Amino acid sequence: MKKQFKGYIQNLSDGTVEVVAEVFDDEFDTFMQILKEGSPLSSVEDIKYEILDDAQFNTDGFEIRYE
């Protein structure tokens, strides 16, 4: 079963990737595993995360944003 997360991903000018996503507690481990695996052309060295409150989250679906 494929998960449907809400949020966005954006490549930043310093080479890092920012991901903002709505992830429920029971989906967190799966989501982190997806991030660790990355894409076939990526190299994931480190993952840092913070918890945002609902008021800061304002997107439907999952989108790619451009800086």
C-alpha cells in the first residue's frame, strides 16, 4: 500500500533538501525510511527534523517547490 503524504520538497541553494510534511505518529517510521533511501540519484548523509504545529502547515497533496 502506497502512503499519501501531504507537504512539499524543495532543493535549496546550499545543496540540501527541505521537506515539510504532515506525518501522523503511526506513519513516522515509514516516512523516515523513505527519506533515508532517497532517490536513485541522491545521497542522503543526514536527516534533521523538527515538529511544527498545525498552523504552520498549509498545503494539500505533495508538491515540488522551486527556490
